[in-house]
Amino acid sequence: MSDSIIDPTTPRKAPKPEVTKIQGRPLKPSTLMMGHGYDPVLSEGSLKPPIFLTSTFAFESAAAGKRHFEGITGKRPGGADGLVYSRFNGPNQEILEDRLGIWDGAEDALSFSSGMTAITVLMLAYASQNDVIVHSGPLYAASEGFVAKVLAKFGVKYVDFPAGATREQIDAVLDKAKGMAAESGGKVCMVYLESPGNPTNALVDIEAVRDARDAALGPDCPIAIDNTFLGPLWQRPLDHGADIVVYSLTKYVGGHSDLVAGSIAGARKWMDPVRSLRNTMGGICDPNTAWMLLRSLETVELRMQRAGENAAKVCEFLAKHPKVDGLGYLGMIEDARQQDIYDRHCLGAGSTFSVFIKGGEAECFRFLDNLTIAKLAVSLGGTETLASHPASMTHLSVAEGRRAELGISDNLVRISVGIEDADDLIADFEQALEHV
């Protein structure tokens, strides 16, 4: 909720001033999740925010209505005050967006009905006909498909680079993109990253991308990054040169496999064009889902810590198993360049990883079909352990040659470790591997 000064001619209730420091010491995100952005006095003293199920909001006066629409239309600087219609925003979503911004140190944040809604509206807000998007690979299949198949229909081109690319490789790709844009009369409109990549956990050097962008394009071309696999606890991309951080809130932030939502966060100048398009298209997170996410944000640190500890124990077991060919786990990186990126960018190894089973699809299917605690399902970041086969499930739409190029092989199983007992999970994986 905004704590900006309200013009006395359009009186609006505002929350009491936020307490974000004690004796000059900034409060940590885990503390602020318990109350930031919400004043119980404005909601009959309710300790937790109520769910605001309304489609529209009443103005105090006709003058207040006029002032609001002057702000929306740009006839008055400073934007709109307060709330008017639930396609634009609502109390639950505003509180959620305030708290999401805290985790990434972002000036502003926007919530969406799904992670893909966040990604597609973001790209549509910045891409115009004849523009070029530069992106890392691999991307989540739906993200890559939206760029290659949907935006392509409107004259937007793309060029990609592998997640572990060096500064020199990134420079070359940006130079190619600039040439493509010049030929078509457009511009390089966005650099879009996913790090770690889904499902390989390949890391992108965000700092190298920022330096290459600054040198080739200047700071007006935004760098956006999907941080779903590690954020918001284990990686803070805005600290390393990204301008916009993207999440499927369905995953760790929601964390209970009972909602679908997404978000972006960054400086207000990057959020405003996306907010404007969201206002037109819709796609904002609904009040009930926003309320559930507020609940989940109170425990996100605890859940992610426990899941990360479990993943470390499970991977220690899997790494030694004779039927395992290798692991795509950030706590056991074998490539020196990937380790360097991890050391500079990451605060933890996360709890989603790939395990390479000796054999191929048939062996992976036998392993998956014999799991008892772990559930055979897509998605990740929930309280329960999930396992899936990307090559035949989430990434089946990716061309076979492209899958091979990205390392999404037939013997790769993606696992998202939950918060169960680690020894029980190890026992489950051990008995399932006996069937391989």
C-alpha cells in the first residue's frame, strides 16, 4: 500500500508509517514478511489482511474520481492515487507486491495470474515489430516457445546463447543481434535470461551479460532474468546487473503446490510499461491467491532452507550410486567456469536438480514409476518432493535436436526435493533405483 502524501481534496486512508529499521538497523525480509504494507487499523483491527473480494472501489467524492483518472491518463504527473478497479490492482495484491520487492531489493513489483503471464506481458511490453530479443538457453519450454513461435508472428526475431557463455561469446551474440535489428529497422529490445536454466541448472554470468549489454547497447535495453529455481533466497540477480527479476510464484514462494501465480520486480521505470499493459490486458493475480502468497511468504525462508539441506543429503547419496551417471546439482559443480559464476552470484545450491540415470527413457521411467514418497508430477519448489522426465514431459515441445544441444537428454530426471525427512527420501530413491 502506498504511503505517499494524499492530496487533501481527495482524502484517502493511508497506512501508518512503516517500521523498516530499529535503531538504524534495517530489518530482514523474514521479519518484514509478518506485516509490511498492511495496517490492521484500516481493516477493523484484523491481524492478517482480509481477502478483498471486490471488482470496484468507491471514491470519496467526484473530485477524487477525477483526480484518479487524471493520474491514470497522464494529465497529472505522479500517477494514480488509491484503487479504482480490480483489473488494475487491489489491497491484497498491493501488499503482496510490496513484500515481493523486499526480497530482491527492488523498488517496485507486479503480480500476475501465472509465471507465464508475467513473462509474456513483460516481453509484449518491451518488444515491437522488427525488434530482436537476445536470450540464454535453455529456457523453460513455454518461454522459448513464446519467443520463437508467438512473437515471431509479429515480426520479432531472436538470437540465443548457451547459459555458460563467456563475455566474448555474449559480445558476439549481441553484435549479431544488433545487425539483425539494423537490417529490419528495429532494435534489440531485451536480453532475457534464465539462471539456473530449466532443467539443467546451467548458470548464466549475469555480470558478464550486464557488461556486454552496457558496451554494445547501453543501459536502455533491459536485462530480465527468470530466477525461479533459486529465488528469492539463494540468488539476488538485481545485485549483479539484472534490471528485472521474474518468478513463477507457483514454485518456492507459493511453495505448497496449491496455487498458480507469477511476478516481476525491478526499478519503477522498468515496471511502469508492464503495469500499463497489465492494466489493459488483465492478468493480475486474484485476491485469494495474493492472500495465500502472503501466508506463504511468512515461511519461505524456513521452507527453502529445509529443502536445500535435504537436497544436499540426497545428492550426496545419489552421487555415489552405481546406477547414476551424474548430477546437475549446484552443490556439486564440476565445470570451473560454472563454479566461478556460482561463487559470485549464488547464496545456496537450491533444492531442484537433475539426476542422470544410466540408460535412457526406459530406465528413467522404471525409476519414476517405483517412487513411493516422491510424487511423479511437473512443477517444483513445493513442500513435497516431485520428480519428472523433462524430455518426454515439460520439454517435449522442444525439437529433439534442440533438446540435445541444451543437454536435456533421455536419461535426465528432474527432482525437486521437499521438506520431508531426508533419510526417508534417500530410502525411497534407493529402492526405486533397484528397479532400474
